[in-house]
Amino acid sequence: MNVAVICEFSGVVRDAFIKEGHKAISFDLLPTESPGPHHEGNIWELKEKYWETFDLAICHPPCSHLAVSGARWFKNKLEQQEEALNFVRYLMNLPVPKICIENPVSIISTRIRKPDQYIQPWMFGHGETKKKGLWLKNLPKLEPTNIVNGRNNRIHKCSPDPERWKERSRFYKGIAEAMAKQWGVE
């Protein structure tokens, strides 16, 4: 299976699919943190025909202007929100047979459509909370693989730091492995 992992600099999801025997490539404006197939650049510049070569796209659009955790600043960033929503619509309409859009609780739910499911890291072996919505196209809901105790909100409690955004956007390995095992079937 050919898998595109869009807006991923960490390589976590890409590497989970590669480990399961799939051909996967990550895409981001940033270089990858983990050596492997990666396209550094703006995906808007890639032709529609290119996307038709993929069987599955896992997309992590930036949540800076979408997540309701930043609702107190919404009134000051209406233009950025509209651009972010247009990017989500673009991803949802890629000519790829199976698509997952992943984002925390966000305005995607009210401005585009509700997610097909919500998941938590603690459902996949991480003793943390960080509610994530999954908007699915031709994919089954993700089944929990390792429900663990502990409901630590580690990401929310990260100290202010110029690199905090990176830690907050890094994907959970347990969820990535579940995606690769459950959705990596043709």
C-alpha cells in the first residue's frame, strides 16, 4: 500500500506504516526528525495526478487556527482560520481512496463536519489525555489497542518554550501503530 502522511515532521506515522511493510512518505514544510522517505516543501505545489498514486493519506493539518483550546483568540484570526479550513477541505478532497484527517477538538466539527470518532492516547498505550478527532473516508473507526491507566495531561502542562509547539504536534507512537495495523490492509 502507498501511504502519504501529510503535515508530519516527526516520521512517527510514516515509520509505523513502513514497519508493517508499506511504502510510506511523510510531507511537511520542515525537514523530518527521523531519517526516511520525506518530502520537504509545500504540498499545494504537487499536482493532483501525484496524489492519485496513493492508497491512503493520513493528514495532520496544523491546529494553530483550528483547535478550540485557542478559542479566546479566534476573533483576532478569522482570516487565518478560513485559510486553515480551506486547507482541511483540500486534504479531504485529495484524489486518494482512503483518507484520515486528525486534529484535536476543533472548529472543523462546526464549520465542515463532525468527526467520525474521537480517540485518546490512553486508548493506545500512553497514559495521557489529548482528545483527537478523526475524520474518515473509506476507513473503519480505529479500535483501541492498549487501554492504560493514567490520565495525565502532559502536553497541556508543557512549560512555555519556543519549541513547545513541536512537542505538542508530535504524534503518539501507539496510535500510529494502530493505524498501520488496522488500516494497512488492502
